Amino acid sequence: MSDSTTGRRGFLSLLGAAPFLLEGALDGATLEQVRLGVTSDEIDEDVAVAAKFLRDFGVGYAEIRNVWGKYNTSQPLEKIKEARALLDAQKIRTSILGTPFFRGTLPESDAALDSEWKLLNDAFDRAEILGTDKLRIFGFLMKPGETASEKTLARVYELETEAARRAKKRHMRLAVENLVGSYFATGADSARLLANVKEDNFGLTWDPNNAGMAGENSYPEGFGKLDPHRIFHVHLRDWKKGPDGKVDWTFVGEGTFDNLHQIRALLKTGYKENFTLETHAKHPDGKAAATRKSLTALLEVVKQV
């Protein structure tokens, strides 16, 4: 096989032309290779409870979003230091800091934009305390009935580029989550974003289930449009469409998403970042029970990788 074929461009060509090439099991993939974690507040808002839950499952990572009832960026630094100590006690590492940065509509005033920059700075401070260089951010929400124009997208790209440059000064990476209702809901949308924001510390929190909810065949088609080297983080869960056409989150293994082949495909690209179970499915016994059910099923998937 030629050097050009084994390089990034060659791999992407193979991926787009023949996704089935990625379907074989890996040799000796382990939980350490998969680097699986869970969004901590989908277990419990109490960091101590969530950290012990993860340790009991033998899972070593947490995405930190809400802690003790508030977004981490709304908690004082002393509470974040307390969270770090509790995670350290259970040997749980923070894979990524979940933030609401750029999750609203495009700022229409200097004051609104200044609030976003303050939020980003606050997130940098908290990420440093928690020992991660990655922030989950967003690509803005569209207004009801809005169709993205080239002018609007150009402004989005400008602001995301500026955010990445600010992050680089703090030695941080930004990972935009594709989200239903955002300008970037699918793999195809996200590929356009990455093509227009070229900073090397700017990438994607790839959420194939969000892309599926947006109507895309997210694996393999949506994933095949992405440069895997720009994927900094991955969210996993499951979803299904009912006979009435309504789409709902469900427990891993009870829906339509192919977690197994998506994980395999990423690892075959050399992906060494984290996967996070972001449960979302509801259980009558609460969040921990819901996460326990999906995590148990996802760990069985990992055994097959």
C-alpha cells in the first residue's frame, strides 16, 4: 500500500468509498483504549456520588458539566477545587469540561458578546483546576424558522475562530458539539464548520445520536464526511423512532444507533481521545438507574470492539 494511501487523505478516501472496510473487530481493544467515561451529572449532581459510581464500574473518566445543581461555570472556584479532590479520591479524570459557551443565538450586542468571552475565560479557569485541556462548546442556535445564510455562517466562523485563538493562549482545545437546532446539527454540517475554522486546537465533540435525531444517517455516512483527526471527543447513547414518528432517547442497545461500529471506526483511525456516555434516557428510578442500565449495555459493546 502506498504512502499516500496510508496517509490521512488516503484513509478518508477509503472511508468515503467503502465504510464496510472498518467493520472488522480490532485486535485486543481494551476499556483503556476506548477511554470510556460518563457525564457526571447524568449519574448525580453530587460529585462524590458520581465519582464512586464510576469507580465501582471501573470507568476512569467523567465529563464535568453540572456540579451540585449548577453549571460548573456558575460555581465558585473553591467548589471546583472540591470537585477535583473528590474525583482524585476515586481516581477519576476529567475528560472534557462541558460548557454552555455559544449555546445561545448569535450575540446582537457588544455586551452579549462580552458575556460569552467572560464565560469562556471562566471555563478555562475551571478546566485548568480539573486537569483537562478540552472544552465542549457549541455553534450557536438558530432562531425559530431561521435558515442559515452565508452572511450568518461567516459571522459564526469568525467568532469560533476568535474563540479558538483565545483558547490557544490558554493551551486549551475547543470541541463544538453538533446539536439539533444549531447551525451544525449533522456530520455534513460539522464538516463545513471544520473546513472554515482551521485552528488546530479547534475540533468537534462528535455526537452521532444528535446527528441521527437531525435526520442524518450519522454512521457511516455523516461520520464519513468528517476528518477524524479533528474529532476531539465523542458522545454515545441510543435513540429510536416510534410508530408515530416521534423520536426518543432510549437505553443503549434498545434503539437504532450502531455504537459498536462507530467505536471501531474511530479507533481504526487512531483515535485516542475519550468517549462519553451521555445517557439522556429516562428511568422510573432516576438518573443513576438510567445510566447504570445504559453503561452496563455499553460496556458489553466495548467487549466486542
